[in-house]
Amino acid sequence: MRRLLLLWFLYLCVAATATQADPRPLSGAEIKQLFAGKTAHGFWGSSEYWSYFAPDGWTTYKSKGAPHQDGRWGANSKQYCSKWPTSGESCYNIYQDGSAIIWEEPQSGHRYSSELLPGNQVPVD
């Protein structure tokens, strides 16, 4: 009985450690493969947003209450990058934590969590 309890305790310790693992940084190739044909949905600060990543490199971004914007997206060797007609290019470190995608601003280190949804789910203006 003691052996069974000890094994159960060890199993719980390993399971708890696995669920508390740090988010894993994604490479550029992983970002491209994971994002293509999907929509990110989350909150950037207090602003809800959706961003669709077309496989051909086009992206559509919409924050709640604002018109959508079209731009280009891609990835360098270790960051997601997007280019917008009005604001230029921005790049972010991307991490995966289970099903969550975490965007990190390289300069500030601020992180924002999102989920990836299948297909284009950006709301219509």
C-alpha cells in the first residue's frame, strides 16, 4: 500500500511540474506553420482584437470598435513580423504555452496572451 501511495505521489509531482513549465519560444518556421490560415484572438492590454494570417502573407487586424486594417505578415528566424501601411513594421517574440500563444514586445518585455482559431474569424466591420 505504501508503495502504491508513493508511486501516486511521484506521479502527481511530475504532472504538476509538467503543467508549470515555462512557455516555449517558437522559431520563425514554427510561427509560419502554426499561424497560416488561422486567427489570433485575445486582448492587447484592455483592447480585444482579432488578427487573421492568410497563408499568402496577407493579414487582417481588427480591434473591437475599430475598422479592420490590412497588412503583411511573416517571420524571421525567431520572431513574428507584420508590416502596416500606417505604422510600419513591428516584430514580436512568440511563445506557446499549451494552447495559448503569447506575444512579447521585445523592447518592453510585456506579454499578451491569445488563442488561435481555425480559419478567418475576424468580425466584419
